[in-house]
Amino acid sequence: MPEIPRDSGPWQLVYCWTHVRRRFVKRFENDRSPIAQEMLRQIALLYQVEKMVRGKEPALRLTARREHAAPIIAALKPWLEAKLSHIPQKSQLAEDIRYTLAHWSGLIRFLDDGTLELDTNPVENQIRPIALTRKNALFAGNEIGAENWAMLASLIATCKMSGVNPVDYIANTLRSILDGHPKSRIEDLMPWRFNQPSSLAA
């Protein structure tokens, strides 16, 4: 998988709109709060913008976000601040709003980078199969078995991320090793190079 170039500046946190949304869903379900309901409507508008640009090039995503999502974001923060000043500060709704405002810089980072997502759902979907089988890993037998389990799970996940069938990859890679693939070209055997015609050539 090709590396995505980045500058040498410090890492910046990107926060998840789904986690924010869950708070206001719960608040609306419990209290029928009109503030929570309106917040959910605004978040839905952001996701409508994302639906329009899903799968498109980062530059196009960024342009659409700045045109359609940025005005929503610009109005949302002062609206939240105003609502916060008019509700009991010890209420759960106030806590939810403070949580949102405290993470604001990370929540709006998607407006400056077309490669970013609004939420962590794609990542969570990738790790869910491993999380669902982690109890099985407890019965690996011993430390070496656990290490082998971890390596195999990582290899399969990497194949999936690279769009490669894990069974085909492992079979062809083992065959290439048995045929004498040189150690100096081990990089050619990585999953993200599997589809290249010369991947497994000795």
C-alpha cells in the first residue's frame, strides 16, 4: 500500500462526529430535547454533504466541504455556545455540549483535509472482525501460539486492506518462497504488491 505523504509537523487529533452524534441521540431519546433534535438535524446535513462526495478525489471532497459543510459548521458553534448559556450547567445536555465544544478543533479538521473522514467508522469496521475473535485468541495455548495468532491476524487484515484475497496471497507467497525467492527482494512479497505481475517472480 503506497504511503500517503505528510509534512513533518506535529500529529493532530481528528475527532469523530459519530461519537458526538450518539450523545445527542441518547439525549433526545431520554429527554425529547429540542436542542438535541436540532443538533442531530445539523449533523445529518453534514453527512448529506459527505454522501455527495464519498469515493471522490480528496481535492473534490475538500472543495465540496468548504462550499457546503463549512457554513453549517460556522453557524453551529455559536449556536451551541448560546444554547449552553441558557440551560442548567449540571444537566447532561450541558455536558454533551461542553464535550462537543471541547473537541471542536478536531471535529472540524475535515474542512482542511480531503483525505479525512467525518468519523472513525471505516477504521472500526476494519478492526471489528479481529475484536470479535479476540476471545478465541485467549486459547492460543502458549506465548508462541499467541504471537503466531497475532501475526496471522495482522497479515489477513493487511491483505483485506490491500484488496487481496488472503488465501491466494498466502498460497502464492509460500510457493514463491519454496521456489527460492531471494531474501534481498522480500519487499516484493508484501500484500500491497501482490497484484503486480512481477510480485512473486524469483
